[in-house]
Amino acid sequence: MGGAFARTVVALLALAWSGAAVAAAPEPWQLGMQDAASPLKAAVTDLHDLLLVVITGVCVVVLALLLFVVWRFRAGANPRPTRTTHNTVLEIVWTAVPVLILVIIAFPSFKLIYYEDRTPEADVTVKAIGRQWYWSYAYPDHGNFSFDAFMLSREEAEDAGEPALLATNEDVVVPAGATVRMLITASDVLHSWAVPAFGVKRDAIPGRLNETWFRVDEPGMYYGQCSELCGVGHGFMPIAVRVVPQAEFDAWVEQAQARYGTEDDTSVAQR
Ligand SMILES: [Cu+2]
């Protein structure tokens, strides 16, 4: 127990020193969802909260009815059992009420599906390609440079002050406050590009281009993982998104273009 606490303190200190603010990652013994970092996640959380109220209400009512029936129709108080088999009013009520509940749930649910589906006017497009077992990324509207992101080993992550199993050698870098269109596909088997704090989880399917979007205002590191069983390395292809101010993003793009080459640069082999 004491050892775990000490390790946590050391990890937190390491984070503070590294200066890379972890904005969103899972925490030990976490209950509930990660804080919303994007408008999409805020909408997801709202629907979740509404459903929790509905579910709780249904459970309480059903439990109360059950307890009432057990008490009211117990053998001791009913030496001669009732022979009732049908009750029209009751049957209409127990059909209509669940239908009504489903309709109440359906409206916000469909609204959310379409909100997630339609990318608003995008400022940046990033393409993610799932591979066994890492992610490749391309920036089609910035010269289409591309790179691979592999998971850091536990030691490398510790040295970098980043969480183990979530940190990658190359981060997905996007500007803060920009609407990012994510194009998601795969080259071998099904994967899924998911970042909980963004409310994003889209299947990566070979031969198909899926799309979603996010906008994050707060700079920092946001972590996610492949969320579709894709083989033995499934747990080891994390997603690390670094949200930076626009100027920092522009500088990173210039650097990345020089490092990975653009599509006009014939000296670099294209994927
Ligand atoms: Cu995968």
C-alpha cells in the first residue's frame, strides 16, 4: 500500500517536472467517465446522465412493485388465492409506459448520433490507419506527410514522464480550438480509434474510410487506445493526442514535413 502510494507520488512529481500536462487519461479505481474535453464528449455525458436517471427510475419502480406483490399476495394473508388472469387497464399501462420511455430516450439518442456523424467545417484533417499493432497518421491538408506511432516501453514512458501503456513515440498533434476531422481506416484487420475524453470511438475498417470529429480547447495530452480486439498486440497500440496552441502546431508541421517528407517530395517513398 505504502509502496503504491510512493510510486504514485513519484509519478505525479515526474509529470509536474516534465511539463507535459496530462489532460486526460484513465486513473486507477476511476468511476464514471473521463471529463469532457470536446463538445461531442459533453453531449455524450449529457445523454449518459439522462439515461442513468431513467434506468434508476425503472429499477426503483420495478423493485417497489415486486416487493408490494410479494407482501400483498403472500400465502399467509390469502388463504384463498385470487383467480384473476387478465386486467385490460394494467396491460395497456405496462405496454404504453415502456414505449413512452423508449421514445423519450430515442430523441436525444438520434440527435447525438447525427451530431457525431456530421463534421462541422473542419480546420485540420488527420487520417489514422490502424495496423497490427500500431497506428499510422497522415495529414492530408498539410502536404500529406505521414508517420507511425508505436507504444513506448514502460521505461521509456517513465523517462518521458508519460503514462505507461498509453504513451507513443510520436504523438498526434492538433491545434487547440480547431475543429479536427478524423478519417479512420485500417490496413489489415478491424481496429478502433478511441479517445474517451473526446467522445470519439470509430471502427477502423480495411477498405473503408470512417469519419468523425473533435474540437479541444484545452492544450495538453489526451490518451486513448485501440478499442476493437485486433490480435495479440491489441492492448499495445495506444493513441496519444497532443493539443497545442496554433503557433506551436504550425512549427510542428514544418518540422514534421522536413522529417517525413510531403507528397511533392519524391525522395520519400509513399505509403
Ligand atoms: Cu487494434
